[in-house]
Amino acid sequence: MYNFNDGPYSSPLPRVIAQVHLVPWQDRFAMTEITIKCTTRHVRLFTAVVANDDLVFSRDHLTLDLDPDNEFIWPDEAVDKVQRRFQELVDSQAGNELTDYNLRRIGSDLEGTIRALLQAGKLSYNPDCRVLNYSMGLPRTPELL
């Protein structure tokens, strides 16, 4: 299991679980050295790499920070599934311009993957989370079905 909880207000940077090399997008940036990012409730994507616990702009890498609020308990299989889906989504965008919109599409799709894992019982809410608000719906238990 991945233990992402370094404290309720810790920096998200040590939590990064995937970095993807973007060779097909390398020359597709229509911008200067400004980090593009996508932030959803459970997914943060950055056009950057982590160096010395800082995000450093990169033209050829995307970095995924998964569940920055530590809302879920993450078995290794669930993390692997999200990482594989992340790679598939990045690969599917090969040749397209890297834009905020494309990153938001990847982030939204990953949110859907997380929801599917939760509904399938592959993830569970973390009872030690700073704020337990069941953002993806109430837990599925035999009593509630």
C-alpha cells in the first residue's frame, strides 16, 4: 500500500507517483517556460518534473500527483491501474498540441477511473483523512445496497 499521509498539511510534492516522458509533445508547446497544470479534486497534473522537492518546468514531462488530500486508501493495484490509465491517456494525445484543455481532459478521465475503482471496491475512503466528505459518493456497503 502507498502511504501518502505525511501530515494533514504536507506539501504534495513528495506524493508524486508518476512522471511520463512526452517525446511526441516535446516540440508542441505554444508557450514559454510556464508550467501548465490541471487540478481536479483527486488529480493534479503538471508540465514539470520534481527536483529537490520542487516542481521544475519541463517541456517533455508530465507529472501526476494523485489524491493530494489523502482521501482514499490506495492498494498497489489501484495505483498501478491509475498509472497505466495515465500513460494510455498521454499516449492517445501524441501529436496533439499540449494545452490546458487537453490536460483537463486527461485529469477528468483519471477522476472517472478513480470513481470506477471506488465503486468496484478497489479503493476505500481513508477514515483518517483531514475532511471525510465522501466526494465520490457514499461507501458501497451491503447495508446500503
